[in-house]
Amino acid sequence: MYTELNSILNTTPDSFTQGEFVLLSDRESDASFLIHHFLSLYLRARCKVCFLGLVQSFNHYSAISQRLGVSLAQAKEKGQLVFLEGQKESLSVLIPQETDTGSPAMDFLRDPAVGLKSLYEFVRSAVSSSGIGEGEADGAEEWGPPVLLVDDLSVLLSLGLSAGAVMDFSHYCRAIVCSLLQGNVVMLVRCDGEGEEDEGDDEGSERLMKGLTHQCSLTLHVQGLPTGYCRDIHGQVEVCWRRRQGDGQCTQKKLFQYKVHDKGASFFAPGTSSAVL
Amino acid sequence: MLPELLQGIESGGLLIIQDSASYSGRHLLQSFINAALNREEAVHVLGFEVSEEELKDGLRGSPVQRLHFHNAYTDPLGWTDHPAFTVHHFCLEELARLVKQTSHSKPATLVIDSLSWILRHVSPPDVCKTLQQLRKGGAVRAIIGLLHADMHQRGTVGSVCRLATSVITVAPATKGDEAVAKITKRSKSGKVIQDEEIFRIKDDLTIVIQSKSSQPGAKKADSEEQETDPTANLTFNLRLSDTEREAKEKLALPFVFSKEKKTALLHSGPDPDDDLDV
């Protein structure tokens, strides 16, 4: 959890806007540090978290979270965290073992044409369950509003799903988590293309990102510096609030430069890095 | 022209609000809903992209008694057992039935949020057919639809907008909460009027026109002013004075045969290549 980002977004583990759909995106850069931020933020906020880790192993996320001061293993044990390890689950679907035929959540791997209904069913059962730790009836802890995190949606495109199918999935997730249960959704999507306009490619990540931008209420778009790599500034992040705020502002945009440290990240206005001043 | 459209769409009209990822047209759509409700018209909202709570939250202060929300948001594809309205119900019969459920003296306005959701799952010809039937059928007085133009191929956007009596394309303006609206209006006589306005939506969903970015008259004057003389700063003369003309006429042009040239050709000097042993 990065406190500087919290103050930009006006959130703390104790108070955050509910019912928000946050879209993280990157272009020729890496926004996964933001996923780790939101994961540790919501675990600290005592939310019931459902994490679809499609890109990395559980140990990877666990090691980084450890540095940010939260234990994923403990959260999982307590029933606060439901973790879908995409790599492992897909392996058991693709190479079925006798004992383990894989989670039904990954059914779309067998036939991408059926869509992501099965993955949605997984999310639904994870966020609607009461949050009581398994086999720990006495330690029944109450968790806050549910949160869904996805790292990242672009992998689904690579697995053969259409951008439309992924948008349907995100729509259903938003409907249940944000609207029905007043929780939050954070999704990461990567854009590989350089240009904003690629007319012919209508099934690509560009279309997915546009579709998700129409659905979400807050976007954080990470880009490399236009002037190239720099040791002291790792890139820039554009924060855009899309929902009508209380003071009548419709869309508000702010640009920050950032640097990711070993145990955190700093955000500053463009041109005010310690390397410049 | 935006205030005129807000005052009411003619009966049988189809208004399309086109937006893109950089600026959402939903606030303008809410302004239209608010304006219709304030005129005591019945408004039916077919909501795919926002929940009823979110919509009503956006319409705080409007008289929402005549607002009827048809929930296509929770389950638009029928993934659960009891879908309220799925995208495949988007046809004349279903929509007419929905609107008729509530009886009003006046025919209602149908708001579709958004056409993009439908176009992702229903073929564009079918969507166009249903829209046309709705307009002509008399079940609804007018239709207002939101369309995310950057989500579809240009041909699809074109064919849907061809049906519309008015198209408003919104885009962000240079200043914070302002936006630019490009309006195309087709009147019944076939006359097409285009206009461009910069507007701002106030908290109570009324619209303030900041400026007309291109009034037809103003544009004309502008272009006249910029028309400068292209012959002003030339590096050569376009006209000749009498003495210059005389001098010019004295010159023999190349490739024109004259007596001197003929003798020069016949009695040319020694061949310079004569000593060359080829």
C-alpha cells in the first residue's frame, strides 16, 4: 500500500469510496505495482477479497505483499482472501490428473467460445459467501464489503477469448460486486499497440480497454516517459475520475510521475522529481 | 441548438448521443431525461450500463415518479435463472409490451443506455429494424439512445446514425468541465442543419451554452479575412513593361530554326571525336 497514492485517490484503509470500478492500464510500461497496492489496501481495510491471479504464481504475489506488510497466506487461512491461481488451475485443466480435474472456473480453456460464465460463477460464490474461515467456526470473523481484483484481463484475450466476452464478464462482475454488494472492482488491462487508432483490429486489447473505460468510474493509466527510461522516474500515471463528483465535476484528470521503490512508490507532479530539482 | 433539442424532440424522432472513451455522454443523456421529466412526460429507461440506483442518484432533484427503469443491467445475457430483460428481448413486441405496462395518457419517451451494449450482441440490421419499427409503430413518442462510437466499426455507427433525426457527438473541450457538442439535425423536409456548441452541465442537469464555436456567419467572415493576395510577394514578375517585352521578342528561342543555325549545322567544324579509335 502506497500512502502517497492513497492521498491522491483520497482513500485510506478506514474510509474508501464503495461501489467503484477501478481500471488499471498500461502501455509500454508495467502497472502491476498498482495491483499490489490495491491488494494490500483492501486486505488492510478488512475487505473480503477475491483475487484472480492469472499472470503470476501465488508465491510471487505473496512475496511482494510481504514487503508491503500483509500476509497473503494468513489472509487466505482466515478466509479473507479467495485466490485463484490461474497458472496452476489451467495446468490441471490442460493436463487432467485423476485426483484433480481442475476448477470449473477455468472451463473456458476447453472451449473459449462458451465465454466466461464459469469464471463469473466462481467470482460470485467467492464474493457472496459470508467470509467465515473454513474449518474455523469459532474464529468467525466478519469481513467488510467484497472486492474483486484481476491481474490481468489481457491474458484472457491471449487464451482465445474475444474482447466482447471479457467485457461481458467485467459487466457481470461490476453488477454484482459494485452495484449489488457495494464493493469494489479493480482490473488490470495491458495495451500492446503503440497507436491509439488501429481500425482493423477490432478484437484486440485496444477495444477491450475502450469498452472497460466506458464501464469504469476511475482509471489509472501507466505509461513510460515520452523521453525514455530514467533511473529516477520510472514513468507517469494518469488518474482520471469519470463519475460525476459531488462538486459537479464530471471528469477530472491528473498526471503524476512515479518511482517504484523496494517497499513502496513515490508519486510527484511532473518535473518535480528529486533528480530534477 | 442544444437547448432547442432539450425542449423536446418531435414525435417519431430518434436522437442519438455519440460519445467516446475520452468523454462520457451519459451526463448529457441525464439532462435529456431530466428535461423530459420536468415536462411531465413519461420516460422509460432501458438500462444496460447503469443500475437503477446509480441512474436515480444521477437524477437527484428530478421528478422521478414518471421514470420507469427496465433493468437490463443485472443480467443482460440471461446467465442467472430469472433475467428481467436480456439483450435478446430487444425487439418491437417486447419493448411495446414493456412500455404499455404502465398506462399514461401521453406516449412515452424511450431512453436506451446504451445502444452499444445491444450492438455487441445483436446484429446491426436487426437493431436498425427494431429502432425503425419503434419510431413508426407509435408505441413510443420518441427515442433517445446513447452510442459509444469508438466501440464499433465506422459502418455500424454510420447506419445507426442514418436513422436518427438528430445526432449529438460529444467530445471534451479544452477547459475542465466543458464539452463540445456537434449537432446534426435532419428536419422532415430533408433539410440538414449542423451546429457546434460548447456547453457545460450544471449540478441541476440544466445546460449552459458557453459559446457557439462555429456560427455559420462568423465562419464566412473569417475565411474572407484570411484571403490574401497570392501575387503579393513573388520573386519574379508576372507582367512585362514595353521595353522588357521588346527585349524578349528580340531573343531567338532555342529549337527554333533560323538561317544562322542552319549554316552552323551544315558546316560544322572538325569532329572532336575524329581521333578516337573506336
